[in-house]
Amino acid sequence: MNRVTVIGAGNGGVSMAAWLSLRGCSVSLYDKFDQALKGIKKAGGIMLREPLTEGFAQIDTVTSDIAVALQDSELIMVVTPAFAHG
């Protein structure tokens, strides 16, 4: 799998984006709120620290534009609360 879009930049989405990146996927991270993406954009990625995986995960696209986030994606992961799925 080459390109994955993660929708939602809360705790779950950010963790999933970092985990996928550290496993070789090209990751696009989308959130409708720019504020949720600000720190990730500034850093150029996410530092993941968990018991089995640790490292800096480069996130290729960090955006609040859904069309940009979905471009060329092979898999879309929706990592949001159920009320946000619609």
C-alpha cells in the first residue's frame, strides 16, 4: 500500500498517521480544523512514542482541503467520533 489518507487529526488519527508512516506508507492527514494541524505542519511530521514503535514520522500531506487529502489515495481511514462520520 503506497498512499493512505487519514481523516481526523485527533489522538487516534494522529497516532494512526504516524504509525502508518513509520511502516513505509505515504500519508495524507486531513482535518477540517486548521488549528488541529498547525503543530504537525510546523514540525513536518509527528513524533510517535509507544511501547513497540518510536520515531519521527514524516507526514507527506497535512491539509484541511479534503480534495487535496484524497488525491491518489489507495486507502481512506476515517478516525473520527461517530457523530463526525457524516
